[in-house]
Amino acid sequence: MRRILTFSGIVLVIALIDCHQEPEIIGTYLAVSSTPQGADVYIDDSLTEYQTNCVIPDIEPGEYKISLKLYDFPEWSTVVKVEEGETTKVAGIFPTNEGAIKWVYPLGDYYRGYQPAIGPDGTVYLYKGDLFALNPDGAIKWTYSAEGGSEWAVVGPDGTIYIEQNEHETAKICALTSSGSLKWEFQIDSIRAVSTAFAIGAEGTIYFAIDNWLLNPSKSWLYALTSSGILKWKREITYAGIPVIGADGTVYVNSRHYLYAFDPDGDLKWAYQGTDWTSIPAIGSDGTLYFGEGDYLCALSPNGILKWKHQTSGTVYSPSIGSEGNIYFASTIWEWEEDEWGEEWAHPVEAYLYCFSSSGNVLWKSDLAQWSGSTPAIGSDGSIYATTFEVIGHEEVQSLYAFDSEGNFKWKCDGPSTTSSPAIGNDGTIYVYGYSEFYAIQSSSFGLASSPWPKFAHDNQNTGRAGVP
């Protein structure tokens, strides 16, 4: 029997600091802030209409008890004296128990989950055959029965959830409301088609790639649908990858040894041909594309010209980009061995987390156990989170590792799967899949970094589009 886990016993730290939001006119005000933000503000035990960070006007002079309540944290309170014509500033700091498991949601049998999504209202979406919508506390909101398909959901700017379903020998794209009702579905006209993932354009266009992996995997297509599920265009490519979108609307899709660029109308702009498998690119603030090509990290200009290429220790997986423009990615060294039947198998032996400058210089690398195949997530405080795998004795150990911005190890939490890339909620919760369960883990990062590409598919909604807030 699995159960939801919570943690408690947090020691509160009380601090009085300047509030970022200053009133513009003279008067008697109460400026209340907290870390993390979003706490309900109580005055003398009465709930106000305000949440932190805020400035409350027209406060009568006197002494008040100020309390802050934020989900999953103990109540914070203090007593302040408000003076006539002054702004009284109060700030609470809710400390975190970094690396602690807040709760676990069971998923049943072995499952290789990938990327969770977080909706605008904080709802967490898991796609495991069925689509699950969870509250931030791990309670189930609703379930949509599906028949498998892509391994993550994408949330559009209006809250619409997009998933792909496989039914027998066909596939279809489904759009759901935020309450789990079907809005529309688009039938893919290819036998045994398998969609990889979606990207959502600024105007709501849905891009995805599919292939006939059982019949002819080299013959693939890139599709574009309107936000109401009408086909705009489709273009043939070789070997379907995962599309991402630049700030100018250019659609990029990796495809085995290629990286394609299409304009929003489906016209091919250019095709870059590499010498090895290309990973899903991350897009920098200047439009530079950073991606793995075998054991190289590559930087490509927006017009398809190679800027630089740097070899690493092993296979380079899809990167993310920090607020200072540095590139972070996992790299795994593989060795080949022959089994007793003469078959050769590759197995991971070492993994590293790399940090490169945007000009292609190695800034640091840190150990990541034996294998890491996911995209790191970068938190608002600069912390970097990556999933790992190692074999200890006869036991396979999956973990989430946390590093600071200089590559120093902070902590690890066992359970998350090495194929899952984390999402980070604004309350500091890291959401990540395990093999047969889903984890919510506390961190010191209250949301993603304000950066060009802080995680897999750019943002917590998995839109895959540069420039999304």
C-alpha cells in the first residue's frame, strides 16, 4: 500500500526587510512581503483580501498582529506598530526543508515517465496512459481515460491541455479543458503513427511530429494545427523529433542527424546536417540553438550556421540555459559489452553535469553518478536539478541531484527517474516522475529561473516556445 507523504516541523525564520513595492503617495500603509510569495495576509486574525507581496492602504495607526498563511508551511505571525503617515514594512521568510519528499502519488506498474506539466492555476498534470490532474497537495482533481501515447502533456496559454493517444493502429491529438472535458480531437491519417510531443506557438498553433515507427520510421511528418484542431499544413521530414519554437515563430525540429527550421507557414528555411544524433535544442536570448550531437555540444546561429562545436566526455543530452546565458546539460559515457549470446550491449559507466559559457568554454563539470539522460531544470535561485541513475550492489538507485550555480553538490533525493526532467512550482516544489510513482520534493527554488530556456520544453507548461514568461 502506497501513501501520500508530507513533512512538517519546519522552524520559522522571521525577518523584517524592505518590501520591493513602495507606495507612490504619502499616507499610512502596511507593506507586507514573504518568501515565497502568495501568502494570505491576516490582520488581528481576520483574513484580508490581500496576498503577499502587497501594500495595504488606509491603515489606522496602532498595534496589529500580522499573520501569513501559505500552503504547506506553518503559519507566520508578528506584532507591528503602525505610525501615522508612515509605511510599516513586514516580511516573513518561510524556510524550506530542501530535498524532503512532500508527497508521493502512486502510478502502479513500472512506468518510464518523462515531463510533468504545471497549469497556470498550479494544477499538476501527469500522463500515464490516463491523464491525471492533481492539486499541489497531491490530491486528485480529475482523470481523463486515454489509451496511452506521448509521455507528457502540454498546457496552452488558455489552459487547454493537449495529449496524444494511440488507439490500435492509429493515433489522434486530443484537446481538453482545464476541467478534463474533451474539446476536440484530430485523427492522424497514418497507420501506427506515434506523436512525440507538442510545441505551442504564440498565436496558438500546435506543432508536433509523428512517424510510422513500426512500418517506416524514416518517413515522418511535422504537423501544424490551429488552436481549434484544424490542419494548417504538414511537411515530410526524416525521423520525427521534438519541435521547439523560436521567439520569431521559427519552428525547429531535431531528426536523427538533422536539425530542420521551418517558418510558421511550413516553408523550409534551412536544414543542418550533423554527423551524429541531434538532441532537442535549447534557444538562447539571441536565437542561438544549443544542442547535443553525439558527444559534442553545438551552437548554431538562427540562420543555420555552426558557431562552435565542443567535445565532451560522453553523449550530450538536451540542454537548458541559465539566467546568465550559461548552458547546462547532462553527458553520459557508454561502454559496449558482449553478452553470452554474442550480442553487444551499451551500458552507462559515468555521467556528468556540464556548464558551458555561451561562447563554448567549459566553466565546470560535476559528477552525476552513472547515467543521466534528462534535461536539467534551473531554479529561481540558480540551483540546478538533474535526475540520475546508478547501480549499487544489485540495486538500481534513481535520484534527483541538486547543485548550486557553481556546480557544488547540495543534496539528493532518491526515487525520481533518470529519464524524467523536473518541473518547479512557484512554491518551491519540484515535480518529477519515478519508475512507478510521482514525486513532489521541496526545494529552495521558488519557480524557474528567469532565463531564455530554464528547463525541458522551456517552461512548466511544456510549450517548447522561447519567450514565454
